[in-house]
Amino acid sequence: MSDVKQPPVALSPSYEAMWTQLTSELSPLIEDGALHQAVSRLSAMLETMGPAGEEPGARSEDDLLRGRLLTRRAELYLDLDEVDDALADAQAAWKAGWRDAATMAVAGWASYQLDEPEAAQAYFNEAIARKEGDPGMLMGRALVAVELEEYEEARADLTHALIADPDNAEILALRGEVHLRLSDLKGAERDLKAARELDAEDADYALAMARLHMLRGQVDEALSLLDIAVGEGTDVALEAILMRSHLRLTRGEHRLAREDALRASNIYPEEAFAFVQLANVQLAEGKLSAGKKAAERAVMLDPSLPDAYAVRGAALQMSGEEEAARADLERASSAPAELPMFLLGPAYDSVEMPALDSSIFEMFGNDFDPSNFADAFRQGGAGGPKMPGGNPMGMLDQLFDESGNIRGAFKPIFEMAVKQAPTLMKNLPKSMLGDIDEEQLKKMDLSNLSADDLEKQMRDFYTMMKSGKGPGAPKSDDDAGGDDADAPEKIDED
């Protein structure tokens, strides 16, 4: 196969008339949605034609007509999601000599669905060489390029496709997601807005735009779009309903967050992520028994998922089962959390963070839930627990910009973590508390703080840490004398 433009294949006028007559019999069946009957009718036509010729070189008219009918049946198989049969027919059509763009496009789509991206790419290359500028084929090749992480190539194909079909919302939305993978947030916003202007009620476009708002810390805007993405029925993307549950939890809307998590677990009873989020919500509400059961279910469904061990470890830790909790939390910390990547999808790679031993998402754990705050601690030998990378200030530097404000993408994550972390910390072993006053932890309640108040508290805390006066900071000789005149201001307890 080659990228060189190929001459079109064609039937003679008499065989073209035969093709038209044969396929006219299929049209009523296809229009009525009776695709299986159309396939059966095509199969009967092919059987009456006998076997294909075996001689190499130029094919007979009978062979070409047979190949064209095979391509038409392959298209129907593809519509029926019978991709193995679709690929077999497309290959047989090519062998029979019917070598047109449609035949190779069917083979490309079938190979893509069979998770054979390299083969799919070769087929689409051949299809586009025979029909340049076809938006559907360009989109197919772009999807394969995304699978192969060739994002610039995908963007180029989608841009070319939009020249031919500028009002195609599906292509615009896909290019928007490619922009996200390339960290081009402006390009992503432009294309996703254009797609939503063409189809404002499409759930996939709403979810993609919600992810963009999530990156920018725009929780209200994200939630508004997630209402569209989730809808009322059972035909809902798991990542959409779990993201809404997560964002509702960040705003302290526990009942609504729990309703979403329960709905997700009912619709997707075999998906571990649904039970990880359900456990997150239940632990945030202080329902340790229910949270532990949900976490156990997550571990059972996917024993390889680090998020499941993290949330179960948090439940065990909060229940005082320290040894079992430590085993789970250590296992969870051995791999990156996967739920954040699942929720953000292509937007996940657009979160800009300098290299760390673990990302901010990993630090806070699954679905950014503070119940997994213990993931931030790792056993550090004789020196005791330590934060990932061994540098707490380094992590704080990632949360705050140069002006001392919390970065937009991290606001919802950090707000929830700080509001809920004291609950978990009250249950941590004394060995992990360091210099933190247990009595102060018992009194600490940040749940009534507004978002602005909370950001101010965190900014003040960051400033204290930068000045060397925060909790756990080395004490100077003057501090050792017991004079607390320069002690850092406490975080408000009410």
C-alpha cells in the first residue's frame, strides 16, 4: 500500500447497471434499519456469483462486481459492530480487485476498533491516497494518531478535515481534545465552544468543556456542564457522573455527591472507580463502616488499582487499624493514582507541574479526596514518615503561584483537602503527627469557611511556611527558650 494517489477503480457501464439493480434491493431494508436482513440478501447475491477467480493480474468484471458487493457488506458489518467480519470482507474485496477508498476506510475503522492502530493507520493512508480530503477518513486517521500519541499529526488531519466540513461538531470536539493533549488550552476552548454551539446538548462535548473548566478551577461552570453530560437516565459516561460527585464533594454537598456516587455504582456495578468514589464520599461524611465496604468492593473488582488500596487504607486508618492501613497505603503509593487521569481524560496531561517524585494528584490520592491524605506520607526508616520527594515546601510551591495565590487548577482540590484533612489527621498514629498539637486538631473545623476565607487561610499558612515559622519548621535558639511571641498565627478554628 502507498500514499501515492491512485486512479479510481470502476465498473463497465453494463456491470454498473447490474450493481445499481442489486443494491436497489437493499435500500428499503437499510432505510428500515433491517441491517441483518440486508446482509443476508447480499450474502445470497454473492453466493450466486460463485467463487472469485484465482488468476493474478487484471481482474474480471465479475471479480470487480463481487469485490464491490463485499465492500458494501463490510460497511453493513461495521454498522452492526461485527468488526471481524467487516475486516475480512474488506480484505476479500481488495483481493478481488475492488481497490477503492471506501474498502480501505472500512478496513481502517475495523482495525481501529480491533485495537490494531498500526494496521488501521496503513489502511487509512491508502484510503486517503485514493480520496484526498475526505473528512471521515481524515477523522479516522486522526483517531488512530491519537491512539499512537501522534498528536500533531492528528491535529493536522482534523484541521484538513474541517476545511472540507467546517460545521462538523464531532471533528471540532475531537480537535479540541487534541489541543488539550498538546496543552493548547486556548485552541481547546475555541473548538469545544464551536462544537457546543452546533450541538449544545451533546453529553460528550459538555464533558470535554467541563474538563477544561476543571483545569482552570472554575467549579460552577464545570458543574453546569456536567448536569448536561450526566442527564437523567442510565446512558451516562462513568467519568461524567464521578466528576460531578467529586466536584459536589469539594463544595461540601455531601448528599448530592453521595447520590451521584451511588448512581454510578448502580449503573456500573463492575467498575472499581465507582466504588472508590463512593468510599471517598462516605469517608468524608464520617461513615467509616460504609466507606470501608465500598473500598473493599473496589479492591475486589480491581486488585491492581492503587486508588482502591488508598481509599481502603484511609478507611482502615480512620478506624484505628494502623498495621493493615499501612500495608494498603504503602501499596497505593507504589503507583500513580488512576482516578484523576480517568476523570480528566485528555485534559490530565495539560496540568502544568514541575517534575516531582509524585504529582499533586498523586499526593492527594484518588479523586483528590482528602480521605487519602495519608498517601502523602511514606515510611522513612529511622527518620519516620516523610512527604513524597522529602520536601513539603516543594509541594506547597506547586500549589501557589508567584503572587502567593492558589493556582486555579488546584483550588477545588486543595479546598476539599484542607477542609477534610483534620478528620483524617485526628485518626493518624501519634508517630505521624510530629509537632502538631492533638488538642488543636480536635478543635479544628474549617467546614464553615467560605472559599475566599479558606484561600486566605492557606495563603497565610504558606507565607508562614516560607518564613520558616510553620509547623515542623526548625526551631531557632530563641524559640527553644519557650517565648511564643513570634509563634505563627493559628488557623481559625471556627
